[in-house]
Amino acid sequence: MDEEFRKLNAAELPSTLAALDDRVLAALAVRKSEASATRRMMAVAAFFSLSGGMVAGSALMPSAVAASPLTPLISASPLAPSSLLDAR
């Protein structure tokens, strides 16, 4: 068994195995840059979405109109248990 370990120790590493570390580190660097770009794009999308909602909510708002009572002929609401609870 010791002889086999000496042979393995003397053998040279394949070139693909030697370059494995570089490929893994390069892939990690690409993934890290893609993740930061995705976060930036999400922040920009959220900003445009919120600002667009604010503009649409303030610029396209209809004028306020007072609501008329639903039943002007009845003094108290028929669902109220007492006329003291009448809102008028």
C-alpha cells in the first residue's frame, strides 16, 4: 500500500484538475456581479413603480364630491335601533 501512495505522490496532476480552482473562483466572481446587478435593477424597478403610483395618484385624482344620503325621505336609518343614533 505504501508503494501505491508513493506512485500517486509522484504522479503529476491532470491539467484540468489544476485549473479547477481558477474556474470555480471565476464562476463565483461572475455570480457575485450578477447578484449585485440584480439588486440594483430591483431597486430601480421599485423606485419607478412607487414614483409612478404617486404621480398617477396625485395627477389623475378626480375632484371630491359630497355624497347625498341614500334615502332622503326617511329621517332615521331603518337599521338603527334608536333614533338617537341618527347621524343627521
